[in-house]
Amino acid sequence: MIFINLKGAIDSEKNRVMVELRGGTLEICSVETFRRVLDEHPDEREVCINIDCDGGSVEEGFKIYDLLRMSGRTIYTNIVGGCHSMAVCILLAAPAENRSANRNCRALIHRVYMPGGDWLTSDDARSVAEELALEEEAILDVYVERTGQDRERLRNVMHEERIHDAKSLLDLGFISKIQFIQHKAKFLNAMAKSEKTRL
């Protein structure tokens, strides 16, 4: 089994390079990183993703989600800390029975935002609003398909923009089990015996 720690920002390698060229550093998780890890371990059929991530780019998140879903591997996801924003879609890349969370996890489910700061015409503003609405509907498509919940219920959850705990995620169908202390020990033993890959 391959273990991947999803942390840092979900973003493209291009943005990492841009930040580094300005003398900064940016810890990111990109689709290229996931692809490299999968390519380096072609014979490993199981992938476990431990999530502690604040989210990031919707576009990059969908690329990671699609890569995992189309990989032909058995995907497991577990929230070990925070699972916020676009990281929630990556959580849902695993089938329902393979999605879990540590008891004290937190997950922020919210609407899609776009950074502003530019002067906009009314046409520009409409175009931005249409793009945001398109992304929200795409995320809702994933939520509905992978949780089996009613679309309007999930839309309301998205519009509430609040932090959810493990019990709430279980109730909403985002996970199928909560990892308690006694189960965590078994989980860590399995991790110690398997090859680990860190992002």
C-alpha cells in the first residue's frame, strides 16, 4: 500500500515555481505529485491518503480527484486533521466504505471563492459569477454522487459555510467510519509495515 500525506495547498506546480522565483516557498500538493507517486509504484494496487489540508485550487483539486478515480487503484482516504474546502472532494475520491476520519477531525464545507481586487465592469462581474456558479455545481455533482445525499440538502450545507466534525461528516455520508484510538493503533501498525510516501 502507498501512503500519501495530503498537506499544504492544493495547487499547480506552475504556482510553486512562480512563488519560488520571487524568493518565497510554497508547500503544495499538485496532480503532478500524485501522478509521480503512482507512476513510481505501478505494482501497488492500494493507495491510502491521509488528509490534513486547508484546500486550494478547484481546478487542481478536480485533476487530483479524476486521476485517483481513473487510476484503477483501490483508494482509501482518512482525515487526520483538517479537511477543508477542495480537500473534501479529494476525500470523496475513495469509495464510501473506504472513507474515514479521526474522531477529532474538522472539515470546512463552503461555497467557491475567487480572489478579487480588480476593477470590474458589469459584464466582468456576471462572467465571474457564472464561473463561480459553474464550479459550485461541479462540486455539488461530486458531493451528490459520492454521498448519495439529496442535492438541495448538500447545497444548504455548502451555503451554511461551517466547520463539521466527524459525526456530522458521517451523518452526511462524506465518511463511513470514525477512527477511534483502538482502531488508530491498528492503522498505525499497518502504516509502519507498508511503504510510506510523503508529499
